[in-house]
Amino acid sequence: MAAVEANYAHCLSVLRDTDRDRYLACLLAPEDRRGALAALYAFNAEIARVRDIVHEPLPGEIRLQWWRDTLEGRGEGDANANPLAAALLHCISEHRLPVPVLTDMIEARIFDLYDDPMPDRGALEGYAGETASALIQLASLILDPVGAESSATVAGHAGVAQAIAGILLLLPIHRRRGQVYLPGDLLAATGLGAEGLLAGTDRERVARSVEAFVGLGREHLRKARTAGEIAPANRAAFLPVAITPQIFNLAERAGADVLERNLLPAQWRRQWWMWRALRTGRF
């Protein structure tokens, strides 16, 4: 048991440096669930940042394949030598998390390794569903598996909204890399296109595209808020979503400046919004 606690503590430490918002969400979660949540969130941070640490797609695919093999029990060597992997495997076993959902999450992250533009809204919603939405639902299974089922639809829409907010925050980085996550059909409707977004010269059309993208995010946030109740024990799974409305407001006001501006609010504000969501059950 001491080894498990040490691995969970390692995950929480890693999370503090790789995903501060979910680290704060862990601190607001019940203590007896904190380690398992940290393992899940640290795993998500690890596969989400693969593009940041590799220069070519192939090494990235190899890293993702290692995680897939580890989860499916086909990995070479002892996964227990990796404290994050060991913690995740224990979390999966302890909370009966569905491995296929985790491997689908890995599969979705292959998109991050390449510069192909997001083709349409359906593709974006699928990507968000297999990453952000799945993460919320898995966290709910850790916190309160009985109540998790009732909030599955909420998690689906909330995850899409959260993913859209995350893309808005990362627009300057994505632009430097040549990546476009805004759906192609949305860009086309505003008369722009992937190349136009990356160029950023037509500020008026970029602003319209940002406005339309924010509108899509708000649509999913509205659906999440009206899709049903979140069990009180599962509120912690939704805490990072509490930041999403503020990101939408900032992005809409910034317009085309989102291509260069850092929109992330101060940490104390984000922590306050999450604490308030925990108390009220509203995000």
C-alpha cells in the first residue's frame, strides 16, 4: 500500500507542473479519491503533451503505442517501474475503469501529432468526446460510480465545451506549429479557411471565426447545464469546466487577438471559480 500511495503522490506532483487546473481540482476532491484522480489526470496530461516533447510524428506514435500496450497488458518490461503507469493501472483496477475508453483517448491524441486541419464540427465533437468528455466521465466513475451514469450526457457536452475553451487558449501555440483545430466547415462559413486562420491577416474574418467557435462552445455548455443533475459526490469531476465560460467571454472580447494573446486568467481566479462550482454544483 505504501508503494501505491507513493505512486499517487508522484502523479499529484507531476500534475502540479503539467496541468495546474486539474491539480487544483484534485485538491478540492475528497481525500480518499485524490490519488486515483491524480493518476488519471497525470496520464491525460502525459498523452496530451506528446506533441510538445517530440519533433516528428513517429516518435510520438511510439510513445502513445507504449501506453496502449501497457493498458492492454502487452507492454514490454515492467510497467511498475514507471510510477505514473503503475498508479494508473492500480487506479483502473481499484475503480474498474473501462480500458477501451482510455485506449480510445490515446487513439484520439494521434491527431495532435500531425498538422492536418480539423475537417468539420462532427470531427471536433468526436475528438473532444474521446478526450475531454471521456476524462470527465472516468473521473466521475472514480468519485461516485453510481451517480456517474446519470451525468453521462452532461459530461459529454461539458467536455466538448471544455475542449473548445482549451483550443482557444492554445491558439497561439497551434498557429506557430501550423495546426488548426477550428472546424473546416465553421471556417468556411465565415469566409476564412485553415490557411487564412494561420496567416491571421484578415482580422475581421478571424474575429468572426472566433465568435462562431465561441458560439459552438456556448451551445454545448448550455446543453450540459440543461442535460440533468450532477450527483453531489461527482461535482469534483466537473470543476475544470467552471473556467470555460470565462474563457469564452475573454476570447469573444479579444477577437482576432486570440491568435497572439494569452487568455489564461490568473490562477487565483481559476481556483475561486472551481471552489464556487464545488459549493453550488453549477459551472
